[in-house]
Amino acid sequence: MIFSEYSKYSKDRAVISFEIFPPKTSKGMENLYKVIGELAKLGPDYITVTYGAMGSTRDKTLEIATQIKDNFGVDSACHLTCVGSSRNELDTILSLIYDSGIRNIVAIRGDPPTGDSTFVPPENGYKYGSELVQHIRAYEARRQMRGYFGIAVGGYPEKHLEARDMETDIENLKLKIEAGADVVKTQLFFDNSYYFDFVDRVRRAGITVPIIPGLMPILSAKQITRITSMCGSSIPEELKIKLNEAEGNDGKECVIGISQCIKQARELLDSGVPGLHFYVLNKSEHMKEIIESLGVGSFKQSSDKYAATNR
């Protein structure tokens, strides 16, 4: 599927997608391809591939996304950030993505290097995600292929860490949509009220593109504490208490996390969301349990739940 046609795909059912990241070692890559094979069996509509800090695994991102499309028969999307790339380098990357036959790009600014509190754009590069989206659309225009790429951008139900307030954050999001983005994927959250409030706010701001909730199943209390501290997402008190009580018991922590994810996903699906985007942490077993429990992907969706509302 192409991001620009998201509404068409999600008219009768929720679009299901996964996000993975390139490992740093050859052994990790070998294991990842096994995981991708298992994830592909779950029937996702597409899989997105991110890359490491400062673009450290950028080449692997394109390699993996191409393998997903060509060898596993699943549509894929490459992440692209402002980090470490001049405008000329971005053009080179876009040409490689185009030559690989990949149609979708997740365009985000990217995080500052570890230890830095502010983002410094590379020489002859960009500072904002909206500028990156503009660059992609300008590249298409120069190549006379306008609209070739579907573009997704990030949204933050609990506000981006660097934004002054929610209103400012939504204005920044609006700039990305006006620059040519097709769909918004949210940062992870564990309280659905943040998502519903976020959608209401962006709709009032005049943003009409699909808003896709991003969910991360908790596999480890220690890991999710670290992740949420980096991205600004909060853990509800009730969930925090359960995880604290299970501390040190990996199996119990995982059960709590899977149960939480299924509960969130069911409520979101019942509300008519256009899709669910799962941050799967390069693992597949927990996702099989979640997808099967929800009755989505290869486990058949009940289309009557998703018609019309498409929040």
C-alpha cells in the first residue's frame, strides 16, 4: 500500500503495520530476517524500517526494506531523517530508495546526538521535519514524478519533548502536512485518552489526514522505563504498579505488557481508528499473540467495526 492512499485501504478495516530497526551486527541481521519471516506471516499491510543515531545504520535500513518488499512480499517504508545529511546527500538517498522500488518514506527530523539537548542541523541540511517533507516533494518535482512517494510524519499525543506547549507542537505538525505529508504516525502511548484528545485537537487545527496510533507492547519494565524517559511518553499509575510488582520476573512483565497492548488496541479498533502501528522491538512471538487475539492481519478482521468512523 502507499501512504497517500491510506484512507482507501482503511475504509473497511484497520491497516496493520509493524516497525523494526536494523541491528548492528551480522548475527543480529541474520536473526532479524528470521523475525521478519514470522512477522510477515501475521499479514501486516506494511513494515517500516528505522535507523540508528546519526544515521549509523542507514544503509542497512534500505537493504532491509528492500528485502521485506522483494523476498517477503510485504510493502515496506524507509525512515529518512535530517540527521547527518546535506541536501545533496538526501537527494542521493532518495534516488536509492526510488531505484529500490520503495514507495513509502517515514520523514522525521531525528533526535540530537546523545548528550546534546538541542538539534543542530548538518551543514547545508535541515532543522525541521517540515523542511524534509518539502525537500522530498521538491525532489519529486525535479524528477517529474510528483506524488510518487507516500510520506508519513510523526505526531506526539503527549507533546514533543522540545515543544513549548501542545498548541505549538500541533502548529509544527500542520506545517509538515502542508508541506506534503500524507499520514501521521504517533509516538507510543499507554493511555488512549491521549490519542483521542490529540485527534480532536489536530482536527480542530484543520489537519484531516489519517492519524495512526503507535503502540509498543511492553516486554521489560526496565526497557520501557528507559524508552519513555527518552521520548516523553508516560506510564499510567495502575500499569506502573503492576510492573513494579512484577519486577525481576521477565515472564510476568511480558504478560502484563501484552495484556496492556491488547486492551489498548481493542479500544482503539472499536473507536474506528484507520490503523494500528506496532513498535515490535525486533521480536515476533508477542506480536503473534496480540494479532491473533485482536483478529486482525492474517487472523481476519471484522470489518463492521471499522467502517465509516475512521477517526
